[in-house]
Amino acid sequence: MTIEHTIGARPTNQQLAEEVAHISTPDRMSTPFGEFEFFDGVPKPESVQSIFDGLDLVRGITAFLDTVPGASLVAMRRGLRTAGVDSPDKIGFTDPRCTSTPIFLTPNTETTYGITFLDLKTWGPTVVEVPPQSLCVVDDFWFRYVADMGIAGPDRGAGGKFLFLPPGYDGERPDGYYTYDCPTFTNFVVIRALGGVPAIKESRIYRLDDAAAAPENTFVNVGDQAFNTVHSNDFSFFEEIAELVAEEPIGALDPERAGTLASLGIAHGTPFEPDEHRRGILDDAARIGAAMARATLYAARDPQSFRWEGSSWKNGFVGGSYEFLNDGARNLDARTLFHYAATVITPAMAHAQVGAGSAYMYTAEDSEGALLDGGATYSLTIPANPPAKNFWSIDIYDTQTRSLLQSAEYPAVSSLSGDLQLEADGSCVLWFAPTAPEGKESNWIPTLPGKSWWPLLRLYGPLEPWFDLSWQLPEFVRAPR
């Protein structure tokens, strides 16, 4: 069979010249990185360094935005080590709850946490036993989901033994465990138990080789210790990432992000030793990247971020995918937003169900669109019948550290508080100010003059009015000056 092909009309000389113009570079370009000069498309020697500096800056900003999850866990591990949680058999916990003293990304003040890191390079196959009626998660060192344990896990809350295997493991896989292959040697373990501290202390972490006679674990109260677990926003961010890349095997990170890092000198088996010139560029890149992350968090532009049309209240987990995927594309802003503000990734967070799990929303502005000012007085009305099967709470956070605002030991209010004042219609008016309005102390969260702050509403066991959007939260109202 012969396939006929019709040749289209040949372009005129003018049309061809226009096409060449589209694919050409002018002899002089004004850019954010300076003036670039070319000779007939070839960079002039005096412009080459500026062009490559611009490339390094762009890749540095991209690397910051795309690898915040990993840097977050490097900083978390470093902070926990200073608090005494320096091996997998030591479990940090918050007794009775986390206070505003440690610097943690958006912890709540209502539930007790247990946290530690697995070290599969040193320990090899490691067993984690979780208590019944717990909500536990394991994420790898790049903050990717590995496993749920407890209520959202395969044990369905009955408790069980979970076996975590290091990358490339080809040894014994004994029966009697829920077994997971981990892409990284270091893995983050978070334990939440409905029974509080006594239940968390039922947890066990030990080497598989010690299963016949597992040693006791050490539990370290970190709830009121002063230490930092938040990643850097300057050049040292890249040192945090270089630490991670050096420890983990080739292939632990996807080739695209690994390639971006390698172009900056961060690669497996290669010391990260940038000269002073490149250090300066990467310091700029981290600071600019942090500015972009802050805009993505506090002033989101994605319509999916907003809880209701015309409202400033935003969803912390945008898109409903724990991998931040939407029609096969990664929602990069959603990933940056979440990891710049929070920790722990699990499908259970992305897909809350009626009466189970938890739901979140936040804002950073008042009803006039102005940023929240720690020196001003604001009110927020919680409408009657909040759609929470268990309880609701509001914690407020420092806009710089994204940690609990250090205005009080527990800068929060909750429906579990026995002395909350309710209005006649069942609503609850909360107050946010440096000092409590007279007679409103039970409904007040203190703020700090000279600092901004932002609130996070949590609904534990969200009910149908949350999902159908029939229950809506009004804006913060600033009191007259």
C-alpha cells in the first residue's frame, strides 16, 4: 500500500526570517541576574560567569523548594539527638502534651506524641511494636510514606509487630510481622496512642536479632525541653541536605531532584565543599526559596487551598493526595506548603472520613485582609455545633518558626476545656490579645506584641457538615484601636 504525502506551501523569505527570530537570542538581554551579552547567539566571555551564577541561583531555589521534606527530617533528627533521643531504642514523648518551649513544626497541645528515628544501616532489620488503639506512622528520610501502624494500619488498631528492612535487603523475612522494605536507612517514627503516656510506653523498638529477648526501651520526655527541630532557611539548609544525600544509597531520591542537587555539588560519595562564591549564591537561593515557601503557605494562590470561596481559611493538605499528585502531575506548591508547615505524611491525613481522623484549616489574616498582629485584640466566633465527633481545638503559632507561639505554655483552647464560655445560641467567642478582655480569660489565647501569629483549627472526628461545607467559620475580627 502506498501512503501519499502532501507537501505544504513553502514559507516565504519573510516568514522564514520570522521563524529564525523566534529561535534566536538577541545580542543583549536585561535579566534579574544582570546584563547578558552575546555575539550572534554565543555568550561573550564577560557574561558567562553571570549566566552560570543565574543558573546556580535558579537550581538552588528549586532545590530548596523541592527538598524541604528531607531537610525537615535532618533537622528533626538533629534536634531530637540534642534532647537525648539519639538511638532507635530511645523514644521521645510529650508528657502530658507538647508545650511551646521546643521548636517543632505545628505540634498540637491536645494529644501525646512519641517520636524517634530508625537506623537500619546500624541496626539492620528492626521491629516496631505498637500499642492497641494507636495512630502510628513511619516515613522515610525524604519524608515519603512507608507505613501506617495501629488504627489506620493493617492491624486495624489491635496492635502488632512491624518489621522494617533496609534498602537492598535480601535476608530472612520471618513470619509473624507486617513487613516493609524501606528506600532509606533512616526512617521517622511517630506514635500517637489514645491511651496517652501509659499507652505510648507500651511501644517497643528492637533489632530483629533481639526478638527472642528484646531489651527495654528508654523513654525521654521532650515536651518541655528547649531544642530546635526546624530546618534552616539559609546556606546551612544545603548542608542539611548534603548530610542526608551522603548517608543514603544512590537511588533513594528520584533522578530529577537528585540531578538538581548534583548540579550544585551535592551528590552521593562526593564531599560538599562549595567555594565562597557559590556559598553566597546558595545562601541567596535558600533565603529566596524560603520567601517563596512563606508566600505559598501564608498567601496561597491555588484556588484549591481555600476552604470556602471568599474566605481566608485555607486547607493545610491541598488536593487530597498524600503524594501531592493531581492527574499524574505533582502539585509542587502543595508539597512545599505542607512540609514547610508540618510533619508526618500518611494517606490517613489526606483522606479524613466522617467521624474518623482529623481535619485542619488555618489562616494568617483578619476580616480586612490584614496580617494578624500580636499587639492587637481579635475575636473569632466558633459557630454552634462544630462538626467534631470527639473535640475541636485551636492552637496558635509563631509565623517565623511555625512552632507554638511562646506566649503561654499551651497557647490554645479546646472544646475539652471545662470552663469555656458559650453564647446563648451555642456559639463560642474566642479572644486573641496580649491581655485578656475583662471576664474572657477562659476563652482567651495570649499573643505577643511585635510578633505576628497564625491559628490552626483541628476537628477530631470531623462530621458531615465539615465535608458538605455547610458549617463555615467566620473571619477574625480586629477590635477598634
